[in-house]
Amino acid sequence: MAAIGEFEILILMAVLRLDQDAYAPAVRAEIERRTGRGVSRGAVYITLDRLEGKGLLVSKLAGTDEGGRQRRYYQVPARGVRAIKRTLAALEHMRQGLEPILGKI
């Protein structure tokens, strides 16, 4: 499986945190709230689509938004959870030994 990037990890983690309430605007708000950085709507939608194409997310249409349009809700399947774990483990392995430079994180 190909590596996944930082923003993809943030999207996947936001979907996990939101559980049954994970639709694009909520994912965006969760990332902004937890990271303190702005996120464009387009980046969220493109990344959600890309992750779904990779099989790291699944979605379904349910409920409606204020405009009467159906909302697309996302979930992280087991394959996505494994990708998160693999990526975080790789980052941790790379960080090990760098405490003198990076300090304790």
C-alpha cells in the first residue's frame, strides 16, 4: 500500500473522532479546531474522495443539510485503520533518537 500524507492522516483521524457524524463540513471543522489551522473546503472534499478511492474510507448518503441536499457520511474501515497505524508507527520510528534536536514531544 502506498504511503499516506499528513493531511490524509488528519482527515482519517477526524473521521474516526466524529464517528457517525463524519460528513465533510464536520471533518473540516474538527481538523481546524484540533490543529488551529485553516483548511479549505476543496482540500477536504478532494482528500475524502481520494481516500475513498484508495479504499481507506467508505461513505453513504443519509440525512439532509440545511439546503435539503443529502449528506455524505464517512467511516474508516479496517484497511484505513491499518494505514493510520502503519503511518504513525513509521513516524515514531523516524522520530526516535531525535530527542536532542526536537526535544520531548
